[in-house]
Amino acid sequence: MATHPTQRYYRAPCPGCGAPVEFKSAQSTHAVCGYCQSTVVRSGDVLTRLGKMAELFDDHSPLQLMASGRIQLDCKDVPFTLIGRLQYKGDAGVWTEWVAFLQDGTTATLGEDNGAYVFTRPIDPGREMPAPERFRIGTTTAINGKPYSVAYTGQASLISAQGELPKLPPLGHPFGMVELRSADGEVVSIDYSHTPPGVERGKAVLLEDLQLQGLKDESAKDVKGSRQFNCPHCGAPVQVKLSTTKSITCGSCASVIDLSSGVGGELRSAEQDEPVRPIIPLGSKGQLQGVHWQVVGFQHRMGVAPGDDEHFGWSEYLLYNQKRGFAFLVDSEEGWSMVRPTTGAPQLSGSGRTATYLGTKYELKYTYEAETTYVLGEFYWQVTRGQKTSNRDFASAKGLLSLEQTPNEVTWSAGDKLASDTVAKAFNLQDKKDLLQRDDPGPFVASQGVGCATVILVAVAVLILLIILSNCSGSSGSGYRSSGGSFGGYSSGGSHK
């Protein structure tokens, strides 16, 4: 890699083994020797050994050190090279952040984010950051005068590192992390592993848009059995196919297995009974919205409106594309829909009955509590039976919007409804056409007095009549959900997880 003319390239022998340790960035203070795994700190031209770094667990990521690419920053095409790697463990499992060395000598971060990636750069927040416990989920704060919603708060700890690093938290010591999201899709990550806390800002990216070169050999990722282990419950062989998988179910006994510590780590499992069979089989391939997808996961969920004792159910298929990441195909009584987690944070009105996202206003349809009751396949988050979220579904003439909230995270998903025939044709399931048949999607009209389902406009007179009838019904307009499924999928976690 060619160095920027204003940067000084530095190389010195490792104090542990004598092998060369390189520093390409003047901002890098630490490095991990690629030969003896010693952690070294740089002070001027002197390297000091701090100890030995724990081994990385193989997450089968296509990325690797010295892979290079290009990204649009401030309307400029900027080259970068991946020079460091940090693995963290938090509430949502294990995730990786890559240190990107930019041509101007600065560094940035390429991190995982809800099954996708986000590219962030350090910023000056313009004020002192409050303690992490001061941030409350769902509230609004400002960074440099711009409003952001608090999407995640939690604890994380460094478990391993590799390469050249501008920061290095103490190994295994927990620290606070906060994630903020804006209405226009920006992500702000606040890292409390040092003082003052580090603040980075960026947006979601697709790996294909980064023009990456020097990735791991594709054939190395396709070797059968490379991530195979025996189920800790029944002993049957289980094969992991995706690099991002953090939970998987055993094909023999359907136990849910936690892979948050890697295949080589301690495996925890939980039995499942009362199986739910997906109509679209796992492994099925199909094309939706111009993208080729494969069904890699399935979960069945149940919901209940506050104050109601009647439960309703729906199914969610986790779809995967190597370049586009993940999406959810949702099967509910109201029909089929396809959604993806948003990077940005839609803005809720003061009443909570509308949400605005990317210039579109969505009306509240349903409010309910959701619980995962059965899962099959692979998932990029730690999924367990019994996971619960508080949900709100919104809709407009342009599409769907869903909010899911846990005690330490808010996740939004956005998407569109699909016709039943579209789903059947996409996965070549014409023989199951009757099983896949649902109500065809129609234009959404928000009710003025009741939280009713979608109304199809036939004429203006019909709409006026419906409004009059709904106003006469005496309903308080609670907007609670009575039937149908969630528009969105369960969250994987917050900042770069």
C-alpha cells in the first residue's frame, strides 16, 4: 500500500520475538505482533511489550488485514486499507470492528451493524459526553446541534485484537457503549473504554459498494465441514454455513445453540418442543425485488395487545444475500411483506400515533407485545425461545414501518407488502400456492377513530361513510393490534454488533 506523503511509515522489532512490527498510521498507539501475538505499545520510536493477546476466534468473515477498498467521503472517492481488527463481546454476542487507514493518514472504523456494515469516522461532539447511564432508550439528544435518538445502551469488553490499533481497551474489562441514530440514516457510536469517550459518526454501507480487494479466498469459505460441530444436546452433527451466525438450531433435535463464543468456544443449547413447520423450506432460493435470496432462518412469533387476552401469531423468514446482507419475509394474516432493519431512526410524533422516516409520514396501526415461540436455522443475532419485545407497527401508502423495543435497545424496520403470487413465483412454490395465499396488499388508509385494518378505497363516498361510522363507534382510537404479524424482524443488537 502506498503511504500518504505526509505520513511517516514506522517499523521496529517486536520486543517479544524480534519480528518486524509495522505502524502505517501516526494515530496508532498499539499493535499485535503477527508472529508471537504480543501486544506492544508505541512511545515515540520505542516499543514496549504489554503482554500476550488472546487468540481471535474465526468468525469466517470475508474481510482480512490489508484488504483495501474505496469509499465516498465528503463527495470524494477515498482509498482505504484495513490495518487492524478488534473483537468485542457484549449483551448481543460477539462482533468485530476493523480499523481502516485512509489515504490522508486518518483512521476510520468498518463495523458490523444488524447483519450489515457501517463505516464511521471519529468526530468532535462539541461538548462533554454524559455518563452512559444518563442515556435512556428512545429519548432524543443532540450532537453538534443535530438531533439523534438513543437506540442502544449496554456493556462491552474487548476479547481479542489483531494488527495495528489506534485504541486498545483493557482486555476483558467491561465498558459502556451507546448508539445514537438520526432521521437521515446516520449512526453515532460513543465508546466509553477510555477518557474522554470516543465518538464516531457514519452511515451504513454495502460491501459491494466499497470495491474491496484482497478479501479471503472465496474457496476457503466453501470448504464443507469447516464449521461443523456436534450438537451439545443430542450429539448430531451441525454445520454452520454463514460467517455472521450467532445462533443456530440442530437439524435433528431442534435445540437452539448459542455460537456467540465461536464454534470452538463453550456451546450452550436449549430444547424446543411443539415444532412449527415453515411453508417455505430452509435453504430455498428465490428472487425478490431484483435480489437473489436464500432462506437461512425461520421464527414463529406470538403477539398480544395490552389489556387483551387474545393472542395472534405470524412467521418470519430470514433471507440472506452475500452482498446485500439480511432481510425478513414476514407471513401474517394480513399478507406477506418484506422488511429490513433501518440504519436511521424514524421520528415519532409527540402522541406516538405517527412516525416520519425519510420524508414519509406513517400512521400507527397496532401496538402489541411480541414473543418468539419457535426458531429454525441460522441467525445473525443471539436468538432464544421466549425473547420478548414491545412493538408498534405503522403504515403509509408507500410502505411499512415497525418499531421493536427491549430494555436496552430500539430497532426500526422498513419495507413493503408483497402479493401472494409474487412469493410463490419467487421461490418456485406454485404447488403450495393455496398455502401461501393471503390477502393481497391494498392501499393503506389510517382510521380516524379506530385502529382497524387496511381499508381499500373504492370511492370517496365509501371513505366518508367509514369515517362517520368509526366516529360513531365510541372507540378511543387505541391503535392496538388485533391480528396479523409484525412488519419487522428481531434486532441483533446495537452499535456495530
